[in-house]
Amino acid sequence: MVYAVVRAGGRQEKVEVGSIITVDRLAPSKDSTVNLTPVLYVDGDTITHDQKALEKVTVTAEVLENLRGPKITIHKFKNKTGYHKRQGHRSELTRIKVTGISRGK
């Protein structure tokens, strides 16, 4: 079983070939490829976490779509003062599919 833990969008995600993950918005558009930075690489019984060894590991992914996250409503309120403020937020996200995890020589 081969998998990697990659740094994507301020978080770390465990990925395998074929897995689909949602990360913070990436610059490349639809149908382009991106390289993800590995933090950990597991190949059967071998676990690689050394930075020099991880420089040889490449994790490639294909951008499936750009989307927006769910609406988050922020409501600030102070009692007895008549103060209330409403604000909304939707995160810009990108859905990617991991196409390959390879270890260089």
C-alpha cells in the first residue's frame, strides 16, 4: 500500500492514487496538473520522513474544479446597546484528484 501525507492549503492530507480531496483555492485552472509537497511517504513497510529523501518523491494531482464552500454566517451582538453586525463568508476551494505518487532514484 502506497500513500503520502501532503501539505495542501495550510493543512496536511493523507492521499493515495485516485483519491479526491478539497483544498484551499489553487492558481491553476481546470484540467491542469499541480505538484503537492510531501511530508511523509509510506511504501509498504518503508516510511520516509527525512527531508532529503522526500525531495525525490513527487505527488502529482489533476485539478477537477474550482468551487466555493458553504456559506458561513457571522453575527456579532452586544446586549442592551443596540449593536449587532451581520457578515457572511464563503471559502474559495479547489477539488483535485491525485494521479500519481512516485519515488525518484
